[in-house]
Amino acid sequence: MEKQKINLLKYEQELYQKNITLIAGVDEVGRGPLVGSVVAAAVILPKNYHLEGLTDSKKLSEKKRNLFYEIISRDAIAIGIGEISSQKIDEVNIYEASKLAMKEALKNLNVKPEHVLIDAMPLNLDMPSTSIIHGDALSISIAAASVIAKVTRDKMMYELNEKYPEYHFDKHKGYPTKLHLECLKKYGPLPIYRFTYKPVHDLILKGGEVKNEEIKEKQTI
């Protein structure tokens, strides 16, 4: 456990030694789902911040993620959210959309960071940055961003579930589980589905009808 604590602050401490303290961690969630936006978060934490048990959101229970979301939201110096719609994902591909979401999250910070720590992918930014493979498990700033992004997107799925309970978005969060694929086949894709994703694309090719056109007006890019 002690080794993990040291690892989680390793990249931040290297920057602290250079008198850089406003460090933004950036991560995205939602590359795999068939439906909805890809969401990114940028989080600036206080210097030498510690939150016992914080790590990559995928390794945490939903209860723990929600708890950490509340704590990070309270403690963070700044938080920015970026959201890129399914239509934009279909237009530019999910990799490019993920980068756009990260840049939007950084733009939505109300404090400008001195350095950005990014999970995995490189971003062309107008500020110094470091891309870290598996950064959400190695940097506390990126881990915090991972949690904020995941909980934010899950909330969107719960809201979608209230409107379309027959799709069970609360259970699969849009990922292509057996249950989701069965619902998709039975009820057809909504306009917020990602039409370039194979299960959705294949269904439309077979004559699957896109449902509930009115939801298009509520989606952002």
C-alpha cells in the first residue's frame, strides 16, 4: 500500500520540485459504449493531496466512486468537464472525439494549470503536458479525473434510463453487454446511439429503425 501512495504522487512531486503546483490531471471515459457521449474530466488538486484508496475508477466499486466523487468535488482547486456527443464521435471517430473531450475539459477549468498530466494519449496543447500510460492508476491527479468523468457519465446513463427504462441503461451504462444487445435488437437504436459502432451499424443495415427522433434536439456536441 505504501508503494502505491508513493507512485500516485510520483509525477506530481517531480513537478513540485520545479515549483509547478497547479497540475491538472485529465482522463476520459466512454470509448466502448454504443450510446451517448464520451466524457472527460480535468482536475487540479491541492499540493500533496492524498485520498486513501483512490485509483483508476474502473478498479473501484460504484459506491466508492460516488464517495470519492463527492470528496474530490469538495477538495479540488478546479474541475472541468468535456462532453462530445455520439454524432460527433461518428463524424470524427472515438479516438479524436476523446481528445476533443479532454481539451474541452481543460478549457472549462476556471483555473489555468501550469502542467497537464494526461492518461495515455498525447494532446496538442498550448501548455506543458505529460502523457502517462495507465496514468489513471499511477497519478493521483489523473485518478481523480477518472472518477469525476466516470461518475458524470454514469449519471447521464441513469437520466437516460428514466426516459427509456426498456433499454436498462442503468445496468449496462451503454456498454455492449448481452442485455444491452438484446434491448437494442428488440427496440431499435435511439438517435443518441453511435451509428458507426458495429452492433448498431449492423442492425441498421438489417433494417433496424431509429427510434424517438425528438431526443436529437437535446444532445450537445
